[in-house]
Amino acid sequence: VELAVIIGKQCVDLQTPDSALEHVAGFTVANDVSARRWQGKKGGGQWGRSKSFDTFSPLGPCLVPSAAITNPQKLKMSLTLKRESEEPKVMQDSSTGDMIHGIGQLLCYISQDTTLKPWTVILTGTPEGVGYVRDPPVFLRPGDEVTAEIDQIGSLTNFVV
């Protein structure tokens, strides 16, 4: 589960985290799916091809205006995996307050050399609980139901095919 930030006003070279937040149109939920077998040599590393397949990175359920969220750095977020004939399992349970870099800091960093245009979507990073680093590892399989949820935004459910 990741918080997705949607840019509302074009910006470049933002100087302070507070001023950066003035350029945010709103927020939504993202499920940053990764094809782990493509993260090695044939896929170009962690952020290349492994995150670029059809149906990857679903967003939703809605765009919540930034003015409607009092503090985007204090949102509870979770990801739940439901498998056939098993009880749902919470895989991630965290808060945007645990992010390494705050939203404003991320926007300042990214905008140093990149113009952020309206409707640009920025994913802010996933909390602990990723399946492949668990012991034993957990990988998605056909039939799995994955629900990503963030307080004040809603939940996004996707099915693995």
C-alpha cells in the first residue's frame, strides 16, 4: 500500500516542504505491484520493468482533495491479503507518519530537476511488510484478493489473475 500524491499546480524547483504541499491537488490509494522475478538481470532492477506490466499500480477508489485531509503525514494505512479457504492476513499495517521522507520533502527533491505537471502521480513508498522479504516469503498467486486501505481516503481491492 502506498499513498499517491496527485499534483494540482505545475511546479519546479520547490524550496520548502510547506510550499510544496500547496501544489498538491489531492491524494488516493496506490497498490504498487511488483513482478519479483523481473527485478533481477532480465528486468532492469527494482524499479524498471518489474513495475510496468499491464494492470500494475492500480489507483483509487477516489481522489480526495488535499484540503479535505488535515494532515497527510498522519494517515493509517494497511494492506490485507485474502486467499481462498484462508482467513484474511494483514501484510502491512503502518502510518504515513513512518515515511522516511515527508511528502513536502519528496516534492522538493523530485522537482529539483523535473517539472511536475498537473495530474502527475507520485507514489510515496511502501511500509514494512512486503511479502518477498518475509520468512517464509509470500508471493501473490491467482485467486488472491488484495485490499489496500488508507484512512480518510478509502480502500482499493484488486484480484490476482
